[in-house]
Amino acid sequence: EPEVTQTPSHQVTQMGQEVILRCVPISNHLYFYWYRQILGQKVEFLVSFYNNEISEKSEIFDDQFSVERPDGSNFTLKIRSTKLEDSAMYFCASSDPGNYGYTFGSGTRLTVV
Amino acid sequence: AQSVTQLGSHVSVSEGALVLLRCNYSSSVPPYLFWYVQYPNQGLQLLLKYTSAATLVKGINGFEAEFKKSETSFHLTKPSAHMSDAAEYFCAVSLLQGAQKLVFGQGTRLTINP
């Protein structure tokens, strides 16, 4: 069964540093998403991406965040200057309207120290 | 805007007992509804989904859920709990199948007592 792959699985970074979280969505999916889950809390939507542009973003997705699909296979989330409160599990997902479902990656646990 | 409310942040049942996890949704249009399970330190796994076909939906691991429009509910059930069912369960809603964000509920942590 096709999978969404995320790397790295864990990342520790110092406050103020830039991080890039990487995802390889399912190849024939058209929509891509990033979600965040702070420890012990619910899964929160960050941004959706379709046709090489952001289709929707949440209030959390401020100017510190950006997304990119640089080469037609990878989908990245960049946090320019990390804050302690950015510590969370970040999930990538992809979907296809004809597929009736959303597939999630295993997540990247980001720890900002 | 759509939203999901999961009643009970923590549910505890005995092994072999009925599992009932509650989910109510709010949506201005007919929704698409999902249940996901998250085992400790793992990602989100799809249990089942409602896509406007049958109102009773069967999923993996013996779980099922019934869509009740009149009650705006999509409760998850399993007749007999197993120790391996211990996990966090999330209900989620989307307005446009596979083409719009999922909105998640707060989650329900299911504990199974031996």
C-alpha cells in the first residue's frame, strides 16, 4: 500500500534556527497538507497545497512558515526561526478526491531547545 | 465552518466490553467523516470513513461507526475490546472529499483494563 514518507523522524534544533521538514507524498495524489500536534493535544491543520500553490492556511501558519514542492516529489515545510512553542509532532498528508481518503506520514517530532 | 466535538477525553473499558467513542460534528453541508487511531509515538492510521454511501461503516480491527444526520453524530463502536485497542482516537471532518483539509476533534484516549 502506498505510503507518505517523512524525514527526519526526530529533529532537535536550537531556538532561532531554521528547520526544514521533508515529506514524500503518494505519487498520484494532488493535495498535500501539513498538520501539527503539540504533545497531548489535538491535531491542528497548518496548510494545504494544490497545483503548486497554497490553497488554504490556518492562523498558525504565519510568516515564519513556508511550504514548497521543489521537484515534483518532495513537499517541504520550513520554519525560519524556530521558537520553543514550535516543539510538536508535524504530520504530512496527501489526498486525492477520487481516492476517498487522506494518507498521513509517521510524523517528524521537532524539539526546539 | 466545520467542527468536531469528541465527548470524553478519556474512556476506560474492560477487556471484552463494548467500546463506544462519541463524535458529534457541525457542518453547513453534508460532511465526510473519518476516524483515525494513533498508537503511542506513531502516526495516524485510518480506521474508517463515511463518504455518503452506507450510513453504517465498517472499518479495520472490528470497529464500526454509524452516521446519524438527525443527531449530527458519528460514534465509533467495537463490540468487544481488546488490549491492543488502547490508543488515542480522533474523529475528523472534511467538507470536500479528498480536496480540503481535515478538521480533527480533541481526541479520546482509550484505556483497556484487563
